[in-house]
Amino acid sequence: MTDKGMSFKGVSIVSCGTLRMELKQLQEEGFLDADKLFFTTPGLHEVCSDLKEQVLRRVGQALEVSDKIIVVYGSLCYVDPVDMSGLDKLLETFGPNVRRIKAQNCVDALADRQTREEIAAGRKIFWLTPGWMRFKDLVFKDWDIGKINENFPKNDAAIVLDAIGYYDKLMEEDPMKILEYSDWMHLGVEAYHVTLDRFKGLLLDKLKELKK
């Protein structure tokens, strides 16, 4: 039950696994009382055919549990290689009771463009979420040194948008993992603490649409 008195009962969530920890946190807080959470493998934006297959399968499974589905994926996470259409066209086949949150990607789900610009303060940033750190081997699967050098060093720093205390806990329990991540990226990795308010708002927007 949300703080606005709305319930997610009758709704299931299909999400990219990169946001698993944030959604679990919302469950633990009592905000997200959805029927069931379904997750796809993190990092599928790199392999569109696998993303398409898993999203369609998870939505199908979710519809066996609930009549209404919220899909936690961004508009930039999938582009059909044939007709260049996005995830929304793919989801249209399920009808109006399957809705995708209004965000570009998982980073945008935690902090909008204006907020990120304020955080960056003029620096060029490679944005991360805790899931991008925890599931590094999946998110950056098959990245070789060429791709690493092409994408990371042109930035001034990497910032983890952390709403769940993941970075601080890792720094306390296993700081070497952060150093190893930084060495692998050839970038300094720092955390910026955000709230889950934007993410909650995006979920609520779709809940309201589904409850109409």
C-alpha cells in the first residue's frame, strides 16, 4: 500500500533485473504490494533478440497471475533491428492492461535529466545504478578492452545513483570490489545518494492509468 493509499494488488511487475534491489526495497517498505515481481536477466539491452524473448515470456507469465502489468524498462533499452520500433510496439500485442513506465532507462528511472545535470555539475559522467555494479559480468558481458576504452575513458567519472545504500555497504564490507571496478573502467567511481521518490512516482503513474 502506497503512502497515498493506493494498492498494487491485482498488478504484477515485469522488470529488468538491474532494478531488482530497488523493487525489493519498495516491497520491504510496504510501498509495493504487487501480486508478483518478474525479472529478466540484467544487461539484455546489449542483445535485443534475447531481451525481446525474455520480456514477452515474462509478461506472458505475469498475465497468468494478474490482469494488469507494469513493465519496468526504458524506452532506450530495446530497438527492433528490423523496423527500429521500440518496446512499446512490442507490448501493444498484450493490450491496454500492460503499461511501461515513462523512463528512458534504469538510470533515468532513479534520477531525471535535470537532476543528473545538477549532480554532474558540468562533468561528463558515466551513470551507473547499483545493479550495474552487482551484475557487472552480465551487464558488460563480452566487453573487450577495445569497447571499454571506447566507452569509459572519455568520461570524467562514474557515478552510482544509489537509493538503497548499496555503495556504502560495499565500501564497508568489501572496498576492494569498488577499487577493482574503478580499475576496470579506468575511471573513478563515486556514489550519489538519491531517494526512490522518482521511481515510486513512475510506478504510481502507471498504476493510476491501469486503475482507471
